[in-house]
Amino acid sequence: MTGAPPVIEQQREEQHDPLAVPDVDRLNNAYLAVHASTILGRPLWQRTSSFSQV
């Protein structure tokens, strides 16, 4: 075993540039990750479906 310290990867935050074009695909994916089940009506479907009680 060597005495070298472990390499720690540093994550840099993205710098906000108000004039840059936003990454629309990334924004859409983040939005859908949070709201997809609501958009598709899944909570309502789960409460009203007779199959969900099986």
C-alpha cells in the first residue's frame, strides 16, 4: 500500500450565464422526473381503479 492520499474528485457547479441558451432537454427531463405521474393522472388512476385493490 502506498502513502499517497486518495484522489478526491471535485464537482464544480455550473456557472449561471443569463445570456446563454438554456438546455431545454435537461430542463424537460428534470420537470418530468418530478411531475410525470401527475401529468399522466397516475394518482387519480390508483385511487379510482378496481385493479389497484387486488
